[in-house]
Amino acid sequence: MIFACSVKPSKKLVSLCARQLGSPAASLQYRFGRPGHIELQHPQQAAGSLQAFRHASYGRYRVARQSVSFENQGVRYTVFDDYEGDMKPEVHERGVRVSQGERELATLHCTGPVRSELHRLREHLACDDTQALNCPAPP
């Protein structure tokens, strides 16, 4: 499990499940819903699933941002873990943002215990080139 939490206000679960990272059989899957009733699973098949996701990260002293995103039927889902330690009070937000084009449809914030290891995906996923601070500049 790379990421898991309940989200407000629905108490549904958001998760990113990885298997065998670093091997040719590696897979990653996003799931959303209640236990026993998954409303959205992406992608459906494990084979080649890493190509369906993009990773973004940014860090500096007392600030860290990690995200993993994918598109499904024209809708973009971004699982995020953002820490702003240079703010008073410190802010740590985690959850999933849902958008279509430039329009944000929803942001579901985690509540209760959160498991977040999005950093483990950085070397396994392509860079999310929609995030300006993340990818190396082209040569």
C-alpha cells in the first residue's frame, strides 16, 4: 500500500496499491469507494499499469509536495500529500483532487490515519510534465 485514507465528508477510502515495484511485473492501481464496494478502479488490468500514472514532487526546507495523477474518461485524479512547514500553523494536507480541464470538480481531504509513501513511486513513474517545478528542463 502506497497511499490510503478515508476522505471527508463521505468516509469512503482512497488508495494506491503497488505490487512488486522494481520488477517487470510491477503494478499500481487506484481505488476509491467503500470496503467491498469499489466505485472506481484504475486501471482495470495490472499489466502495464505503471504507464497510466505520473509522479510529481517538489521540496525545499520545511516544504514537501508529492503527487501521483492519472486520467480516466477525460477526468484527472491527483492523489496528493502536501506539507507546508513554513506556515503558522504548519499545514499538512493529503487527499485526492478531481479536475476536468482547468476546472476543479472536487478536493477530498483525508481524515483520520493516513498512509502515504508517494515518494516510493518517483523512480518508477514518468514525470508529470503538467507540474512546472517537477521535471527537468528539456535539453
